[in-house]
Amino acid sequence: AETLAQLRATCRARGTTVGSALAACAARAFAALSEDDEVPVKVLQSLDMRRFGKDKATDRLACRAGSMDLFLKPADGLWDMSREAGAQLQTFEGRNFGEQSVRVFDWAVDAMEMTRLVELESDNPFTLGRAYCCGVSNAGLYRGSGAAEMYYATSTTSAGASFQASCVTVQGKLCVSVNAPAPLVTREQCEAFATLFVAEATNAASSVEEEANTLVLRAADDAPAEPVYENGLIAFGLGAALGLGAHAPAVLDFLQGVARSAANGGDLLAPYGFWLFFATMHPLIGGAGVGLGEVMWGFPGYSALSEAAQDAAGPPLGFLAASVAASAALASNALLRSAAGFVASLAFFGTVSSGLAGTSGDNGSLNLSLDDAPVAGKVVQGDLRGCPSYGQVKQPSMNGFDVTKYKGRWYEHAYHDWTQFAEVYDTTLDIDLAADGRTWVDDFAVRGPSPRAAPRSWRGSPVANGAHYPLYGSLDPAKPGELLESGFGNVFPNFIVDVTKDAQGNYQDAIQFQCLESGGVRVFEGINFLSRDREISPARLQGFFDRAAKAGMAPYGARPDQMHVVEHAPADFRDVDNWWQKFWTTIGVDKLLALVAADI
């Protein structure tokens, strides 16, 4: 108790807190154990985030867990490290990261399989689940009675820190427990860390130069810096304003559509969260992701290599060196950061707004507008609001429809659907029915990017050999051809609008239509032209458009200028086997894709 009181007084004298000092002690103990005080130590600082939660509801379970990353340099000395920890915490709180992180983590716990994410991280061959050197949890003062000492541990079995110190003050005494994941860390190493940690804290308590109860005011230049918003935020905001302003009428129309949804009592969270996810993914994956791959594979010296040499070599070292140099330049130059933020923001929001205006160049995959199907910024005459009923689009060919004949492999040949990306190809749907005959299973598979979309880099993609996304639906035997499908947090109708048959009476071609509305506003429409054949003629494709027009689907996007024609791999396509595919498998991308598929 006396040592803790002295430590508290010393921390006040040094202009810091006990919590920050404990984080610095943990970092120094780790550095001493690793015999390297030059490399910054990454510390996981546990935080009480309950006060940041804005949801005041008492009838629901909410997650208020939280933590932050501290990066401390042992060579700076204990007290500079401690003050730096406090400065990083002040920045975290000053920029409102606390409230936002609670909101994001609570959403992630509710919407994603967090335990599965932890399992995947524990399988990471590069970190073995150890994303942090050490961690500190300080529960503060225990105000209960009847306990002389108390010890608890923060589990890091699957993922977390290599060493974890958990602290609580009871009856004026700091109770510390240290744990580590075995067999990654031996008991001897854990005990050594505990000894070093306690020694650092004990030494800190007696290292005050003035009287323990004397407050030493630090010079202004030694105080933690107040949060400073760089000009980069202004540049980012300017890029966003210009990107959205380029198609201001379309953006305004979208906002008015959202307002109509709200005014009519529509659900905003699930449908528009669905929209927001894909509106974000299109510029990031289809734009930046594919573009960066093409730049890398086209790097001087690397692009001249044969395919076999590229497949064996891995990433071009020159590109990696240039990337490191560019990152260093951005880190050290605020003007460059501002310029980069402006360009990235302009490109991102410009892509989204072009999707709203129908000027993206591909209205089959990037038509983000509500209700309408605009072409070059002009709404197609006769567009309809909301979603039609099945009876409004169902064709006579669906009379006597037998869903069991619909099972099996279908090749997609054209679509109007912003959940799909123009860069992917070889899209197939494998339809099956569960034993109960009421559950529809749609194994949606793609490869990407296509050799046409990314001629240099497609072989290095993590989905060059394909990815599968299962979708599930429910069937009502009394309503053949009409099912309810679930995905991305929404349930929406999936209509089989029209089918054609071959000479044996088997279903040969089909048109499917999905539609999702909120408060009478159509948020999403999906139109799929499907065939049993991998390749079809232009005349046969035109037949799809003719039948879709007859079904009244043209205003919903079933027009040649509103549909994306799908490219297919040859029948003798062989999976890519190169350095990149081995790399993606090694770091567990296949497991991550499986997790994403399971969470759809």
C-alpha cells in the first residue's frame, strides 16, 4: 500500500497517471525480456468505454468493451513513455474515437461472428494471434468490502497480447496478475515478465526527485499535444464535396428518396446499410483494388517478365520499395497527405455519385439510384417507384412451374445488380433444395477480376480461382416461382419471371428478378439472365431482353444499356497455381472469404 501511494504521488509529480505508468512499465518489461529497447512496443491498453455508449435503452444487451493501441519507445525512458501514453489516450478521446469505436464494436458483435474472427486471427501464421507485445488492464479502485486482495486475468488464449498484466487496487494495495498463452510463452518467460513489470513499477514509485506530495508543473512544450485536425481533413472534405457535387442533382434525388422512405415509415437501417456497403465496395474493390494490382504488375522490369517468371517471383521488389518510400513521404509531409486525401476522396465520392447519376459507364453493376434507372443523368420515361408484385411480372411460361427441374448449374449471362462487380466474371448459380422441399439454396460463385478487366494482374487475385457465396430462400408450394431470399441482413422476394424449355422439356433459360423497397422506395433491384449453357449467341441474348420487356421489366433496368454482359471462362479453364495463390492461402484469405460467405 505504501509503495502504491508513493507511485501515485510520483506520477502526479511527473505529470502523468498510474494507468499510463503501468503501460510504460509493461512496455519496458517486454523490452528488457526481448533485450531490445530500440524497437517500439505495441501495448494493448484496456479501457472502460461504458461512458461513451450513447444507447440509453435498458431492454437490450449492448457491448461496451473497448481498448486502444499504444506505441511506446522504451529507449525514451519510463516517464517520457508514460506521458506519451497519456498523450495518445488524450488524442483518442479528444477526436471522439471512444464513442465511434464503441458504436463500431457493438455493431460488429451484433452483425458479425466475432468469435470466428478471433479463431481466424489465432490461425494467422505470421502472428499466431499475437497482435500485441503486451497488454495492461487496470480496473482501478475496488470499492467493495470484505476483500483484502483480489486478482483477475484477461484471457489471451486465442488472440491478444503475448503478456497480459491485470491490475486492481484493493485496500490501498495494487494487486497484479500476469498471464501468457502457453505454449507460445513458457511459464519461466511469464514469471520473468511479471518480475520485471513489478520491478519497473516499484522503481518508478521511488524515482521522484522532489517531495512525493509536491506537484511539478511541466513546461508547456512537455504537455500532451491537443488534438490537431490537419489540413488533410479540409482537403478530404473538399474532395468529397467536388466528387458529390459533380452529380449534385442525382445526390439530391437520392437524399429525397431516403427522406420519402423515412416519411413513409420504412426501415432505414437494413436496406440502406445494404446499399451503403456496396456503394463503398465498388470504388474500393473495383476501382482502387484492381487499379493498384494493374499498377503493380505493370511496374517497370516486372511487366517484361514472362507469365511463368511472374508467377514464381511474387511481388515486384521495385514496387514494394516505391510503396515504402511513398508511405514514408506521406508520413513525413502534411502537404502530401492532404493532396493524397483530396485525390482519394474525389475519386471515391465521384465514383459513388456517378453511380447515382448513371454515368459510371456500366449501369448494370453500378446503378445506385433509388426507384429509377437513369441513363447519362436522365431518368428513363415510364420508371416506376417501389417494387412490383409477382403477378405484375410473371409470364405464362411459369404456369405449371416445377421447381425440382430448376435445380442444378446456371450460367449468368447478363445482370442489372449493384451487388455484383463489373470486374468479376464466370458467374454461376448452383441451385438446390433442402430435404424439406421448402428451403432454397443458391451457391453463387464468381471469379475475378477477369483477364479482360485486369489483363496484367488477374492471376494474382485472391479469387482468381473463384469464391462462393451461399444465399438461402424459403419456398411456398402454393406460390411456385416466388420465393423469399435472405442476404446481407435483408429478406426480399426473388421472382422467377420467365423460363424457356429445350426439346426434352427441361428448363433451358430463365429470368430472375429481386427487389427490395423501404417505405415505397425501391432501394435495390436485381435482374439476372440465366442459361444452362456456358456460351450463348447474341440472338439468344437478345431473346432475353425481348422476354423481359414483355414482362414489363425494362423500367426496372432490363434494357441493353442497363445490363452488364457477363464474360465466362473457357470450359477447359484450369485453376491458377502460382506464388500469389500460395500466399493468399498461407495468410488465411480463403478462411476469411468463407467467414464472409457465412455472414451474408
